Amino acid sequence: MQVEAVVAIAEGAQKESEKTGSRDGASSEPAKGRETRSSAAERKKTRLSDDKRFKLFTGTANPKLAEAIGKHIGVPVGEAKLQRFADGEVYFQLLENVRGVDVFVVQPTCYPVDQHLVELLIMIDALKRASAARITVVVPYYGYARQDRKDRPRVAISAKLIADLLTTAGANRALFVDLHAAQIQGFFNIPVDHLFASPVLVSYFRELNLPNLIVVSPDAGGVERARFFAQKIGAPLAIVDKRRTEMNVAEVMHVIGEVNGKTCLIIDDIIDTAGTLVKTVDALYANGAASVYACASHAVLSGPAIERIASSRLEQLVVTDSIPLRESAQKVDKIKVLTIAGLLGAAIESIHMETSVSTLFS
């Protein structure tokens, strides 16, 4: 068996829990009450690190995000061996026991999409055959989501196909971030938790405190996402009327809403070639915008995207680490990355502990 690259997947252990104790001096709170609350806080902090029925694994798509999630919840990334044969076939082996364990696999299906998707399917199959009690796939970026319906004759619905593949491979549950279309949840016959990166992005722009802000949806399909963002940040909403002439080609028509003299914030889920983004920026400036910012959950950044962003009139593009930023994009000062490790870590903890994830939407 010829092997090309070896990926050893492991992360450091949990830091030692903080010690609890009573402070000296008088207090109106009974000592017993203080100890009870302190013990509860310590249990909450260490409950996953002490739980032998919980494990976290990752593939090669975004190991840094998986490691950050592990640090957040206090659990190291599980040990596994992922190799490739000379022809590119995936070989995956678990290096620790998962029998009866609640397993979470972090693997966005980003570029190269097919390679990372097959990795995920093979990891799920290995976990299933190793008798894991439950397998939850944590897919921060869901590839093939843009083909979610038959909008033309004789086309595939790839979003449904991928849902079937994940379920058939053995996934018992799925966790996603900002699906391209919310109805993709209905393609699954297993429980799905759909998170939004908006809370992380909203917090950042609240701190920026941009003057005379207006939120802009780059197309009609993103209005719901932009409206949610606008409500959270307390800003009005504008919409750009966009007509897509062919795949990865969009023609911006006109702006619906008053953007003259305002700071515009474009909200999108995916930035691929950045053609739509740049044309939206130009349209906003043509309508009198004072400055234009943008944010998106998934920085796919294919083809000429990075060059387009760097040479555009965009003030700043804020994205999350759902997809690892390419090295060339890291050199562009306009692009800032925010982490969603805390958001995903909290969701993973809630799913494992069977508690509500609704607080993560605020």
C-alpha cells in the first residue's frame, strides 16, 4: 500500500479546572450557597472533559477550527490516521476506542469539495463500524448547497443528494452553519441543527459603531438573512435587484432603498468569485453610498475573487473561519476573519447534553 500524506489528528488536553473556595470577610450570601454555585460552575466547565462517552474528530478540511472547538469545550481532538494512496484514495483509521461513544466529526466540505466530502463519508463509515453510539456531522460549510431545486430542465438537486449520502454513510445527526437555503434541512431524515453566524458578526459590527448604517441584501434571496441582521443591529434595510444570467455571472440592476450618504453593510452567506459582491459595491457607490462594508459566513473565494476584493472600493470584508482562509487571502488587509469556534462548541455541548440550542440564535 503506497501512502502519500499522513495527517495525525490530535490536540492538547484540557487546562486544569479553577479551584473554588470561599473568600475571607463578611458576606450577606451564605457560605453554603456560594459553594453550591461554585461547584455547579466548575461542573459545567469540566463536564465534557470528564465525559468518557464524548469524542471529537476532524478530517483535513479545517483542523484548526476543530482544535479551537476542542479548546473551547475542553476536549482534545481524537486521535486518528488519515492517509492517501498514490491514486488519491482515502484511508482512515481510528486510533482510539469509540464503542458506545457520542462522536462529533468536524469537516466542512470546502475546496477541494469532492475530496473533503469523501473524507467525511469514510470517517462516518469507520465510526459506524467501530460501534459509535451516535455520529453527529458538524459541517460548518455545506458544499453543493447551491443546487437545491430544479430551476432549469434536466439538472440535479445536489443538496438533496449530499444529504442522502451523509445519512446512508451512517450520520445520526447534523449540525450546519448558514445553509445557502434553509429548506435544505428538510432534505434530511435525521435531526438537523442549523446555526447562524450572525451573532458573531453582529457583535463585531456593534463594536465598530459605524455611522449612519444601513444593511444591504445583495439579492432577493438573502432578504431574510439581511433583515435578521438589520433588526439585531438596529439599522434600516436595502435590497439590490440582481439578475443572474448564467452560473457565477450576475448582473446588478438597481438598488431598492435609500443609501445616499450612508454607510452600507452588505450581508451574504457565500462569497465565491466575488463578482456579485464587487458589482453590488459599485451599484451602492453609484447611488451615493458614503462607504461600503461587507460580511459573509463562508469565504469560498474561488478564481479571481481575492484580486477582485483587493482592487475593489470595499472598505472591509468580514468572514468567519467556517472555511480556512487561503494564504493569498490572508495577505489582503481588507479581509478580516472571525472565529465561530465558540458558537459551534456551545452547540456541540448542548447537543451532547440534550439541552436547547435556541440561546445561540440571540
